[in-house]
Amino acid sequence: MLEITRIRTEKEAIIEGLKKRHFNAEPIINELLEKDEQWRKGKADLDSILSEMNTHAKNIGLLMKDGKKEEAEAAKTAVAELKNREAALKATVDQLDKDILQLMYQLPNVPNELVKAGKNELDNETVFEAGTTPVYDFEALPHWDLAKKYDLIDFELGVKVTGAGFPFYKGKGAKLQRALINFFLSEAEKAGYTEYIAPHVVNEASGYGTGQLPDKEGQMYHIPEDGLYMIPTAEVPLTNIYRDVILPSEDFSIKMTGYTPCFRREAGSYGKDVRGLNRLHQFDKVEIVRIEHPSNTAKALEEMMEHVKGLLEKLGLQFRILRLCGGDTGFAAAMTYDFEVYSAAQQKWLEVSSVSRFDTFQANRLKLRFKTADKKTQLAHTLNGSALALPRIMASLMENHQTADGIVIPEVLQSFTGFAKIN
RNA sequence: GGAGAAAUGGCAGAGUGGUCGAUUGCACCGGUCUUGAAAACCGGCGUACCGCGAGGUACCGGGGGUUCGAAUCCCUCUUUCUCCGCCA
């Protein structure tokens, strides 16, 4: 959520910035500022009525003490009249409050200056490429065929027990998955991130804190009896650790990591895009989350990207990095880099990581602040990224490292898997 | 799941209808003193909103109510603790 003070003072810049998303903010902002004006006026009036009532109440106390009953009764009558005005005005101000919040929730984050205007994924810029496409002298199989051939993943069993999008991993498939999780966590730890094992369901306040609610309600599995939501990413529980927190100084850099399963309802995709591991309702992911002083955000983002790059290089995968255009950047993000791995067998790029900076957008909802040197409170910045999401990494490892008679496990993983080849 | 107790500022802990946004202690920050430090003493020390400012308003777990007036009384929800039951 954008800060109201910023909307008041930088109206034109925000409208311009949001154009890069093809988002027309002008009508919303105009309505917002109009209601804000009314709200401030109403608030001032309300406060002065309350002040008057408070004065009367104190007086009545004193009059009663002095035994001046009649004067006290007169004051009570005066308060009764004020009370009517107060009630009416409060109703108006409360309604304006709600309307303003509703409007605020509709405004996405303003893209960073590096972000180009654009509508969709076709307008994203490739900013980095590494690795080479494997060449096969045999018929390369997509991972769903490899999964069957080597009995690594059972999709049908998932359908039987749960439903589509909830696969079982078996034998060496399960072990490879677990090895990857351990490898990612161990790399994150080396990079200075503190590991958390987080709850897999969160309450409503947490959903609002990171911006999944009220916007992307339908994306999360909901448990209405308990008012809880299954997490779509570890970002939600990890970032919400710092909800309603004021960090005591401006000297901080909080780095957290966590492995969790992620649950996504994901409506409406068809065909080969959702085949196999490409899109699931439940998948595993290791997330990295950072809370930073605004002056360190750019550097933190850079470090996170280097970290993800390192992981992909160590796994020997061909990948590219895209800077998402305005229209493709998520609602809460100021800037997002997507990492995509090339699958030679599917002949397509698969998104395996998304690294974003949110600046104060999440922090404002979270009320995540820090104390400046002169004792003021200021909103912190949040960032997060996948490091990494498992399914498409599994898919591309299987596909890109396949040989005619098996799948070769990258060296960095072998100490985690305990085997060097699947056959 | 049943019975009881509780929830107050960073922590501890007063406050049971009226100058209480809240006594006090610890912690923390500034100062005096000191060669330096400690101790002692003095001062400061929550968050948010409105206002150029003076200042005002709100917040004592959340929400609602009673009252001229609520941290204090009532209702409700949540959470924590103790005991019992069940259980990995």
C-alpha cells in the first residue's frame, strides 16, 4: 500500500509511474484525495467536539465534588447535544476512512525507474544470459516421461489421493527433491540467511500484511472454520514476523530463509503449460527474505540476484534473467527479476525464481518501521526471492542432465543425494 | 474438550468510575561529577492522526455497551497460564 502522505505530495509522479503498468491511477487518486480532504476536515471537527466533551466531563467531576448539582446537570445537557453531533460526524469520518482504505488497496506499487513500460511478458527485458543449451544425440524426453521411466514422480497417485496438481515423489525422485531443499538451505545459510521453519497456514492479518489480501484472495486455499489461509509462499509467514515491529536503530539488515511447501489454487490454465511439474497446487520452495534500510535496498537486491545466479550455475543449468516490465510486475513489487531455465527437451523457458523489491509497499501495510538517528520512525524496505522453487528445477535438472541411459546428478548435489546418477 | 485465573508502555509491576496517557523500579538516551569508568544526582524516554504552530484527538489484548466521564463496570471474541481429559 502506498503512503497517503506520498499520494498527497507526489500525485503526478505516481500517476506517471503507474502508467508503466498500463494502470490508470488518475480517477482513483482524485477520488482518494477528495475523500482525504473531507476526512481531514471531518477529523478536525470531530476532535474539537471530543475536546469540548472532555472539558465538560472534567468540569462535571469538579462540580459534583463541590456539590454544585444544578450546574452539573446543565453541563450534562450540553454534552448530550454534543454527543448527537459527535455520533453523526463519527459515522461520516469512519465511512470516509473505509472508503479511503478501499481506494488505497486498489493502487499497485509504483515501478522503479529501471522498469520499462509494458503490457505483459512480451515486453520484459532480458538482462543476463548464461549457460549453453545441451545437445542430445538421442531422443530427449520431457520430465514427465523421465519421471515415469525412472519411477521418480507419480502424478496419477496424486490425483487418486488428493487431486490434479498434487504429485507424489518417490524413491530417488523424493530423495533428489530433499537434496535440493538441503542444498538451497545450506547455500542460503552460507550467504548469511537465518533459517526458519515457519507455519504453513497464516491468519488474515498476515495475508493483508504482505498483500495477498484483499487482492489475490482466490489464489490461496482458505480454511474458513479457523479463519486461516494456506501459504502460497514462505514470504508470507517470514515477512509477517516483522509485522507491527519498530526496529530500534537504523543499523539493521535482516536476512531470513525458509523451506516450506507452497499452496496455490491457480485457476484456469490448460495444455502443455501445466503438464507435469510445470504448474502445481502444492510445490516446495526455499525462499529468501530481507528487511533493509532504504539506502541498502539496491545492494540487497543485487546480492540476492547473485545468490540465485550462483545456485543455477552450480546446478549447471542454462538460464536467463528478465527484468519484468510494468505490466508484468506483481501488484506489490516495485521491481522484479525473473530467472528462467531453458528446457531443451520441452524447448521452452521455465520460471524458477522471482526476486523482487517492495520498498515501503509491504512495510506500510505491515507497519514495519525503524528508528532513525534522530528518533523518528520510518518505514523499512522488504525484499524477497525464490532460491529456489523446486518443481521446475527438478524438471530442468532431469531434462537437461539426461543421457541415453539415465540422469546425471550435478556434483554439488551428490553429497546431499548420496548417488551420482539415476538409472 | 471441561473448570478456573489473567491480559497495562522495551521488561517488571501499581492502578477497581473523575485532572490517568497512566505511580514506581529496571533498561535506554542526554547531562553533572570523575584522569577514565562505575556509583550518585539532574533531565529525558510509547505509537498514530489532524494542525504552520500553539495545541488537539485516539490507543491500557480486539470489538461492542453502560455513563456527563471507563485502564477501572457489563457483553463478546482472541490469547496466555493453572488443573483435568484426550493425543503425536
